[in-house]
Amino acid sequence: MCKKFISYPIVLTGFFRTSLLVFFSTICSPLPRIVQILAVILLLNSSVAAAGDEHEQHFRQARSPKITRIQIQKLMTDPVVEVREALARNRKLKPVDLIRLASDPNERVRIAVATNLSTDNQTFLLLAKDRNESVRSVVARFEYVPAEVLAALAMDRSANIRLEVARNLNTLPPTLKQLLNDPDPEVKAIAAQALQRLENEGI
């Protein structure tokens, strides 16, 4: 079996190919069984440490204000959610990068985009239609969200989202007046209070 494996074409490359070859070379060697087991344990520990170092390196790159375009493109598809989330929070990203991350399969990444000060209106509007209510809620509560996005969220199917719109200080009078006709009594009440506050402020 060992001879057959070692002669079989290996398509893996880099560290993991080397680790795999060393692993099979170790278990196929004539060394005592206890020595083989210890060698395999050391090899596995080395593999875990190497993976951890790579993760940490990618995480630092994702957060760096000096991140390069090449690094951004590579980290966009990083398998570790925390890395993509850190990338989505990086204010050095361009709108074209953020709108791509706004479609990430993980909601934590999309929420990070929603709170990035470099996110533009187009991306906010995309997030306002997100399938996950938690993402839409973050958009509705964000203090720098554009008024036109709040106007779109005022028609959200969730009363909780519409309530957050009524509470947001960036919501304009026309949107608040629209919420006065909301079917949810709490949304109507908060919208009325917000309108009264704006009137008192002379807005």
C-alpha cells in the first residue's frame, strides 16, 4: 500500500503536499511503532501551527491600511470568515470591493460592510434588500446611512426594521409621514415623536 501511494501522482502542492508525503513515508518506515506515532503527532502539530500562522498573516493583511489590490482580491475568497469580515471593515476598500463583499454568503461579512464608512449608496441599497433581517436591521440603525436607503427600508416587510427607520435621526420628514400610516402602532407612535422633534428643532 505504502509503495503504491508514494508512486501515485500527487496533485497537491506546497506545504500540504510535503506534509502528506512525510506522513506516509513515516508510517511506511521500518521504525518502531511508537517512534512512528510520535513522528506523526509532531507532523500534525506542525501542520496546525503552519495553518494558524497563515490565518494570522491573512488577518493582519485584511486589517492593514496599507493593503494592496492584489491582497484584497486574494482575501475576498479567503475560507476563514474572520478574515473576510476584517477585510469588509477596512476603510481602504473601494466601492467596487465593498459591493462584492455585500453578497458574501456569511452575514457577519455583510454586516461589516454595512458599518464601513467607505460604503456607498448603491451598496447600502443592496444591503437594504438583504435576505437576513439582522443585516437590514444594522443598516436601518447605522448613524451614517443615507436618507434614501432609510426611505427604502420604511417599506420593509418587518415591523422591527420600520421601527428602526422611525428611530434613525437621518430619516427625513416625508419618510416619517409615510410611517404615520404604518399598520404597526409602535412604528406610528415613534414616527409621530420623531416628526414632533423635528418641528421643535425647526426642521
